[in-house]
Amino acid sequence: MQGRPLRSVIVVAYDPSWPQVFEHLRVPIWQAVQGFAHAVVHVGSTSVPGLIAKPIIDLDIIVPSRTSMSVVIDKLAEIGYRHCGNLGIVDREAFESPPGLPSHHLYACIEGCFALENHLAVRDYLRNHPSAVASYGALKRQLAERFATDPQAYSEGKSDFLLSILDQAGCSNGMLHAVRAANEKAPSS
């Protein structure tokens, strides 16, 4: 019986070129969706100066409504992105990138949905709290060493820390509950 191939969890020191890589990815995406979306934003660990991260750029497209989402999905298909569904996260759609681009995750999120608010709250909190960046970086390094071939365990190991950041950022109990529930059922990216 053949199992799933092993995926490695690799974290690296912050790379000051990540904002430029984001911009390189953002431009054609924005050109495709600008009439149907509000923005394409850099989220995730690579968007936080000084934070160690998996060298994968995370981008969220902010879509104004569910009505616009189908058009955004079609526009992204025109530039080579394959729609992967919501992966268990309500109001967020995931996409597989075309070959030949830098490693990245692309999501289209309905404005105001908890997935988008989660990404923005964590990013903004970390950008404004250097001590949290140091603590989160140390945790990520420890988890990457401990769970080098188990991305799901790596992600689960970060959950409590991220929930504490969201709590400190003033997120509602409802959002905290929704994030915890999504983290427990979502596959690791």
C-alpha cells in the first residue's frame, strides 16, 4: 500500500525580497480581477518583517460579495489558476497556481468573512508587536523541527498561539470559536 508522499515543513529566516515577490504575483492577479474585487493583499508570515516563515507567499483577494466570487473564479482561470473549492472554510476559495511562478497560496475571500479578518488581524498585530514576532518565530522553528514531515501537526501546534494573538487583537469570541473550529478541520497548506 502506498501512502501520501511526505511533505517537509521548512521555515527560513525572513527574506527582505518577499514583498517584491508578492508584488510580482499581485500585479497580474489584480489586472485580472480588478473590476470585481477590492484589493489583493499580502498576508501570512511572509508579510511580517523579521518573521521566520515557510518560503511561500500568501495572497488574499478581497471580493465584495458572493455574487462577484464566480466572476473572480472565472477571471483567475483565464490566467491559469485552478479553483480548488473552499477547503472547508466558508466564504474563502482556494486556488492552485499555474506552473513556473514563485511558491504561493492564493485565496479569494468575501469581504468581512472570518478567514480574511483572521489573516488581517494576525498580520497587523504581528507587524505592530515585535516581541510577538520573536515568540512566534521561536515557536515555528521548534514546531518545524519537531514535525518536519507532518504539516498538519505543525499547523495545529501554532493554533493556540495564533488564537491568543487574535484575542489580544480584540477579535470577538465568535470569531475565535470559528477560527478554532476551522483550524481543527482544515487540511494544512
